[in-house]
Amino acid sequence: MTLVRRVARPMLAAIFVVQGLEQLRHPSALNAKVAPFAEKLAPLGLPNDPELLVRANGAAMVGGGALLATGRVPRVASLVLAGAMVPTTYVGHQFWAETDPAAKRAQRIGFLKNVGLIGGLLLASVDTEGKPGLAYRAGLAGSSAKRTAKRAKREAKLATRAARREAKLAATQAHDALT
């Protein structure tokens, strides 16, 4: 792992671990903001329990942040964190609903900051650390299999020709021996 990745991943993960722990410790602090969102999600089969949703989001943030910070499955951890950030951003920074210009400006800054974090997480989720990705490796394996099959076919064709020549030679020698 490069020095940049070793330093940048914990830096990116820190906010998620801290905020996730805060959500796990004090989920009732966000009840007023999350309750309308929980009601919208209830028809989708999610529980209409704002505290449970806050705790689940906090657990995803702590878990994903810890995995990202330690470099364990960083691509999956980044996707989990990006997924947790979408409802957090939508519920926590509704600048479009604000009427006070100062509050609207502050909420817009928070919204854009979170969108920037989501962008960074998406970049981290596709970072292969300089190693080829799965699509490239699958294509390479397919090309290798095609080459191997083509070589095997060519060798089988040559072996068939050689076998025919040997059979013809054996038949000629047998004919000559009888005559």
C-alpha cells in the first residue's frame, strides 16, 4: 500500500467513525429530523422507528469507517459509507427547505461537503491500488483461454496429419512386406 493510501484512508474514515459513534450513543438527538424520513420509508418495508434507523446508519458508518481506515476491504467499505451518506445528506442538510438565508447557506455548505465526501468515497470504491480490476483480469483470462484453445486445435490438427502419415507408411510397409 502506498504512503498516500495509508494516510488518506484513515483521514477520510475519521469523520464517519466519529459521527457514527455519536449516532449510536445519542440516536434520539436526531428523532425530529429523521421521523419524516422514516415515515416515507415505511411503505418500503423499513421500520418506522427513527432511533433504529439512526443506529443502523451509525453502525454502518462506524463499521465502514473502521474497515476503510485499516485498509480491510476498502472498496466495499467505501461503498457502504457512500450508501450511508446518501440518507444522512438528504435528512441532515435540506437547504431547499430553509427560509433563513444564513441557515440556508450553512445547510447548502454542509450538503455540498457531504456530496464531496460521497464523491471521494466513490473514487475510493474503484481504487484498485494499481492492480488490474476484475474486468481487465477476466478479459485477460478469456484471451489466454482463446490462445490456449487455438494452440490445442493447431496441435491436434498436426497430430492428426502425423498419425495419417504414419498409418499410410505402416500400410505401405505392410503391403510391401506381403508382396
